Amino acid sequence: MAEQKTAENVVFIGVKPVMNYVLAVITQFNQGINEITLKARGKAISRAVDVAEIVRNRFLPNMVVKNISIGTETMQAEGGTTNVSTIEIVLGKGQ
């Protein structure tokens, strides 16, 4: 990936309702940004997939999934280290 990701085209998915993140993505695209990256860890991964699918199927049908990256991060916990799954979904305007 040669393109640098900036803070303005990344949406971090957490514990808020799905529609809050959908609104954030739609707002970014309406401001003229051509590519948005959704990032989530752990239990929020399913929420990130929901956000991507709701944006694509209900609100912006010309959006396509350009890339999906999965991985694992090692996090420090009380009892030592633990592995947490991660996902990055890149949405962009279709041709």
C-alpha cells in the first residue's frame, strides 16, 4: 500500500451503535474523501463488517470493498500477554 492513511479517512470501530459509525462513514464520503478505512479489534470486528455492509447495501450502493486485512496484536493483560484479532476494511468509490 503506497497510499498513506491519515486520521481523517480512518474510522475506528468500538462499542457505539452501528448507525453512529455508518453516519461517520457517509459523512466522510460526502466531504469528498474517496477512500475510508474501518479498523476494529476483538469483539468489534463483527460491528465493522456490519458497518461496511450497511453503507454498501443501503446508503451508498456505488461503494466497493477495496481491501480487507486481518491480523493479530499482542496486548498486555493482567495475567501476561494476550492476542487480539484485528481487521481493516477499505471502502472506496466503485468504477
